[in-house]
Amino acid sequence: MNHQTHYDTVSEAIESLHKQGYTIDFNIEDDQLVCSKAKYSASNFEVMDVYRYEGNSDPADEAAVYAIQSSDGTKGILVTGYGASENISDDMLKKLNSANRS
């Protein structure tokens, strides 16, 4: 992961990532990353970059924006509440947490 840019807002990060070809919206369903065309296990995608945002006073405002590329070349974005682990498998949580430390 080669994190060279910081964006002031989540929407700025998403807009810039769209311009870089990250156009698919990903969601997490238990042990898979899903989009409209496929599902990917933790071993079938890489986190290319991650941007973290903290709320000024409300922890609910914390978020992470992940730039994801799957093994088949699909590029997209995953936005989560920072530190959110509800309904996420251990494998998926490890994959996302390892990206947060890079």
C-alpha cells in the first residue's frame, strides 16, 4: 500500500478514487466482500489504500474508506465505520485491520 495523499473529507476521497478507476461499491456480508457482480473472500482481494476519518466529538462520525482491488481486477470502494466489526468474519476483520496498520 502506497498511501501518498490525504483527503479532508470522505466524499473527497471517494471522488478521487472514482477518478482512479475505483468505481464499484463494495459491502461486507459476513465473510465476503460483495458488489453487484460478484462476491470475494478475504483471500481474493487486496486493500490498495485506506483513509481514516475521525469525528471531532462523536465516535459515530469515525469512518474508513478502503480502495479495493479484487483478484479478477475489479476495483472499488468500501466505506465502513472505523473499527466496525459487527457481522464481519475473523478473516475479513484481520484483512481490513492489517490494512489499517500499513
